[in-house]
Amino acid sequence: MAGAITRGVLFVHSAPRALCPHLEWAAAGVLGGDVALDWTPQPAARGLYRAEHSWQGAQGTGARLASALRGWDHLRYEVTEEASHGADGARWSHTPDLGIFHAMTDVHGNVVVPEDRVRAAMEQAHEPRALRDAMDLALGTAWDDELEPFRYAGAGAPVRWLHRVG
């Protein structure tokens, strides 16, 4: 792998059983080698399954992984990429109803809203509610709201340790 190396996690929050092997194949295509996910039933949605996979790769691997999974119906997932030398961290969230959301993240995993986006929200919002709506969109609030029950259902999943960068 050329360039800086980073780490991340693929969280498949819900997927139909028939889609599971295809997701492993898509992840393997991006990450290289075999990817065998440990699928468990998703308590928040009967008949669906969840899995997590920690990965390591070149900067930009998170974006390639999120793109490889995009477009499948009935799939909820998140991909994180930790900050690494010369690059911010990132998170991609996907739901069937909302599509994909991308945000930069800090070293703690918090969404970082760029200055230009904050300024645009302030300029376009002529009332407090409009400003709140613009900031909710910038923060991905709708994606968090939809994914939270699925994240919570995975609370018994193995602990994922964050690695210090820099």
C-alpha cells in the first residue's frame, strides 16, 4: 500500500440474509483478500442481519468501501476512517430512505462542519428554524436518527478500540 495508512470500521447495521455474501465480496474487492463477516441477527429489524469489520488500508479506503456498498436496497451501513497523517477522519452513513451522507470527523469521531458550510447556512437562513434545519442537514441528524436504533441493537457487539493517530 502506497501512501499513509489509516484504520476504520465497516458497520453493516442491517442487511437481508441473501445480501450478506455479496457485501463480503464487495468489501473484499476494496480491502483485498477474503473478508468473512460475523453475521448476527439484528434485533431492531426482524429477518435482517448485522456485522462489523475493522480494516486497515491506504487513505481513501473508507470512501472506496462506502461507494462499493452504495445502491443496494434494504441496506443500512456506516463506514468510518480515522484521521491519519495529512488527512481528516471521515464517516459515511447510508440508509435506504435517505441515501448516503458523508462528513469529516475529528480524532474523537465528532462530525466537523466546515466553515464555508456554516457561513452558507447562516446566509440562507432567515429565521432560527431554517438555521437549525440547515445545521441538522450539515451534521447528518436525519441519518443519526434513523440509524440509532440499529446502532443500539449492536451494543452487545465486540468492543472496537480506537487507535491514536499522529
